[in-house]
Amino acid sequence: MSTTPLPLWAREVSARRSAWYLGLTTFSILVLELAAIRWIGSQIRVFAYFANLVLMAVFLGMGLGVALGRRYPHLFEWVFPALLVLAAVLALSKQVGLMDLGFPDPSISLWGADVRMVSFGQFCLATLVVVGLFWLVALVFLLMAIPVGWWFGQLPPLRAYAYDLLGSLIGVLAFTAVAALHLPPAVWFGLGLLPLAWVSRRWWAILGIGVILLTGWASQGAYFSPYNRIDLATDDFFTGEGQPPNPVARPEYMLSINRDFHQYLLDLSVATVSQEPPGALRGQVQRIYEIPFRLTSRRDRALVVGAGTGNDAAAALRAGFAHVSCVEIDPVILRLGREKHPEQPYTRPNVRLINNDARAYFEQNHTDQYDVVCYGLVDSHAMFSALSTLRLDNYLYTVEGLRSGWKHVAPGGIMSVSFSVFAGDWMLYRLNNTLLEATGLQPLVILHGYNYGVTFLVGRELMPQTVQATTGFPVHVLPEMEIRIPTDDWPFLYLRPNTVPYAYLTVLTLILVTALVAVRQTFGADLLTSRRFDPVLFLMGAAFLLLETRMVTELGLLFGSTWVVNASVFAGVLVMVLLANGYVIRRTASRIQPWYVPLVISLLAVWWLGAGTLNQFSLLTRGILGGLLFALPVFFAGVIVSTLLKRAQDVPGALGSNILGSVVGGCLEYLSMYAGLRKMTLLAMALYLTAYLILARQAAQPEAAEAALPREADA
């Protein structure tokens, strides 16, 4: 430890105030973690699709910072300068060429990066930039976690852990409130930085004002929903090639999500199209949007899934549908459609807006039947959650997801799925095979090419000749192709078949190698014999992240992949860990090993009883069963972790080991892209059992047993 005078915050002698400051610090860390994940993804496109890279950087930095905090408390002085550097890099991302940074990987089809050929030098540069930004984020959170490590070394461990968890829980709730109000990044960072400045109480905390100003400057004119950064700009889509403007067309817009094109707000009204010359693009686009709504003689009720700003709803109204229901997960996109769409479909009294996850709507409304169920050009540009490689729309296009949509098609009705196949023919065949498996009917395919799109049509009474005569577009019936189709267990629609994810592997390898160097510097060269590094808690951390990821995906299937559900899951996890910690505080010391028995049994239940089983019950019953199913393993794991912390000789090192394990868990989560999600539960179980074996071996050795004795002041 340094011999220089301790910083002001570390001189606090009151245990109560120290615990209070610890809670404030973890509140700030949690808020700034969520803010960083959101803002980095909106400033540098690649991180919007790989948000768990940011989460892994946060965990790595926190783990190292907690472990170093007791020895190097002065490092906290650098947190505000480091935050300012990170904010400056992100705010100027467009100017320095980072915003459109390519991260080409032939295994993933997201925004079309997989079809852009780059040189080896460009690939190396992009990889180094991603890894460099990863470590810059890790450094910021390392510095931020220094006080946490210090206070864990000063306070009774379980009391410190309780305030740590409580601060994190309040941070989740506070950021959820900010998301609900659709507030911009300047507010997110202000919320996280103010408590941190209060803890620091030094002049350099004023640099936090620069961070807030930079985030505000970089976000001018943008809207922020709970999922995305949204930009709206006027657009001349139909007059961009020298064509004269339409005299009656109303203002049209282009909407972007996290800096990528997402959709147009188009005026395709009859009055406007009639002013165009025959064969003009506007008329062709109008026909494309109206394809599913012109194919049924019964035009009572239509459902638009992924309704966006209203182009599909407007098409249904033009076709004469009496009632149109529109499901859209993003509330800001719905609001912009209501305010800005030139045809104003969302203001019509016969249009019902449903702000929900479409899959959840299907599962929660079993009796609703529609003459047309139209999947709009759904292409989510946000991650399902920072804990997951999934994107919001993935569960719509699984066999089970499409089957749930098909169940809402009335007799004689049709289901329409429009999708961009810019990635290649493999996406076309994957969707075709998935629809065939989900409905039992051969889809009819229209290759219209609008935004690289195709439209799949499924209906018991649809005939290719009739569809072609009605729509004027050629109709194709595709042969089956041998290709893996997405299911709820393997929902990776965008994973290109028969490819190696070399970009993923390169980045993860560099991150793990450099992280290993940093961990060895922090804990000592020989991790296996170091008393500061705790392998049991390390494995517990890796397993817990896999369990939490499984919770997010499964509960998303039960209740919807919405921000409310995700926030509820994170808050619920923290509450259960708090309860487990409280239980350990109040009970006498006992053996840890027996707790692994109910933990393994509860994990087997999670593996065996998936969302597909629980969705057969009512909403209330599935809520009770789903909550209990995942609460139990969290509680049992929490009891084990709290007991280990209570007995640890080096509490900051033990907690740091646990947090660092989450980094490995984040890397292991990528295995689900090949093995499926259910097997991640078995992998978590294997990690827990490995931790048990190490613990049993330590208990059998006298020196290990002596090291595991509880500290005196651990209440």
C-alpha cells in the first residue's frame, strides 16, 4: 500500500458513513454501466450489436478495481479524467471515423457488413480499435471500483456486500425510471456522476461536467427510447434521382436506429400516387406494401407485427380493412409514427396501437383472430439485453414464434412475412424452411426487391396463379434447402451457416489474453496458489452470468422481451441475492457444500421446464412458476457466495475474483450460438459443480481449512 496520505474519502472512520458511501458508489457504477452500454452502442455502430462486449469490459474493470482498491486507493483520483477521455472519443466518433467502424464477420448477418470485403490491414485496424475501446471502458470502471475494494477491506464483508447490492438495486430502478421518461444520455451520465462526485469531494470531479456536456452535444436532435437512439430526418426517397417533386405529397422522413437506416415514413396515399407517372417508383412501393391486404376477400381485422411508424397500417386502411391492430415494441417509434407519418394512420379511430413485444402479445391473447397477420419489415437494431447475443426480433422468427402468429390467422386468412435478404440466399431459404415447419404449408414467395426485401405468403386458400394475378408480381415456390432453422432454443436467425466466426474469435482471444495478463499482475503470477485469487468464487461468477442470461431469455419468452421485463429480471436477481445475504448474516456458520444440492436440483428444473412448458398456463400462473423457477437457484447461489465472502481472508480479492468470473461467463455465452440456449444451463451447472469439487478439496486440506475460517468481524 502507498505511504502517501489517504484520499479524503478513504479517511472516513464512521462505519455507517462508509457503508453509505459504498452504496452511493455502487449506485453510480450501475447507472454508468447501463449508460455506457446504451451510449456506446449509439455512437459506434458495432457495439450496438455486440453490447455484451461493453458489459464484459465493465465486469473486467470492476473485478480488477475491487481487487486493487485496498492497496491503491489513490487510483480513484483518475476516474473523472478517464471518463472525460472516453466521452470525448465517443462524442467525436463520427469525426474520427469510428461511428461506421466495420467489424466484418462472415458468420453474422446484421447490417450487411458481412458482404463488404476488407483488406487484412483494415480488419486488423478494426479489431485493434474494438479491443482498445474495450480496454478504455475497462480502465474507467477499474478506477470507479477502487473505493468499493477499499471499503470491502474496511467494513464487515456481508454488511459491505448488502450495501453494494442495495446501491446496485436502486441504480437499476433509477435507470429504469430514466428510460421510462425517454430522457437523453446527458441525464443518464448526470445521474451516475453526481453521487461519484460527492464521494470524491475533490476539484477534478468538475470534469464530470465536461462528460455531461459532451454526451449532450453528441445527442443533439436525437430521440432516445428504452431501446435505441432514434434519428428522424426529412427525405426525398422518391425525388432523389432528378424527378420533379410530387405537388400533393406531404413531408416524408427517414428514420434511423443507432445510426443505421431503419425505415421510411412514406406518403403512399391514392391521391399522391395518382399524381405520379405510370410505372413510377412510388406506385410500385405502394403495391408492395399492399400485397398481403389485397389477397383476401374478407377485410374485417388485420394485425401488423413490427408496425413501426405506420406504412403497413396505412396500406391495410387503403385496402379497406375495418379494424387494424398494430404491435410495436418501441414507444418512441409509435409516437413518431403518430405525429409524423404523412398518411396519419395511427390517428384513425379504427386503428389500435399495442406497445408490446409481438411474441408476448401472441402468447397473451390466444383468442384473437385476424384475416391478415402481417409481419412488417421487422429488423431490430437493439440487443435483447446486454447479457445476450440475441436481438429483439429473434424470437419472432423462430419456429415457435411463427407458429404462434399462425394461430391468430382466421379461417381463410393469410400470414405475410416481409424480410430483407440482403445477406444472401441462405437467409431466404432459412425463412422459407422455418415458415414451412411452423405452418405446415409451402410459402409463396414474392421477390419484389424493395430494400432488398421479399414477402412470404402463407394461407390455406392461396394459389400462386391467383396471387400473381392480384398483385402483379411473379410468385415463386422455393425448394427446401438443408439449413439449420431457428427455434426458441437456437434463435440465431442471423448466423450464417457453414462459416467460422473469425472476427468474434480474434477479438475474444485478444481480450482474454490481455485480461489474463492484467489478472496475473493484480493477483500474482501463480493464480492457483495465490491467496488473493479465489477460484471457487471465480467459477461461481462465471456460472451466475450464464444463469442470469438464461433468466433474461426465458422470462422474455414468458412475458415479452421488453425493457420493463429486463429491468424486472435484474432487480429480481438483486433482491434474491440480498435476501440470501441477509440469511447468511443471521445464521450461524455452517458447511457450504450441502447448499450445492438444492442449487443443482433447481438448475435441473430450469433446464427441464422451459418457457414452452410454462406458456401453457395462464399469465398469473406462469408468472408465479417462472419467478419461483429462477428465484430458487439465484437464492441458493447467493447463499454460497455470501458464505464464501464471510469466510474470505482477503475480501476485496474474493469479490474481485467473483466479478472477473463474469467475464469468462460472457465469453462462454457465445457457445450458445452453436450449442443452443438450454445447454447453457448445463454449462452453468458444470461450473458450479467444479467450484464444489475445488471447495471440497480445500476443505480436505488442513491449510485450506485454516484459510477458510471465518473472520472475527464478519457480522
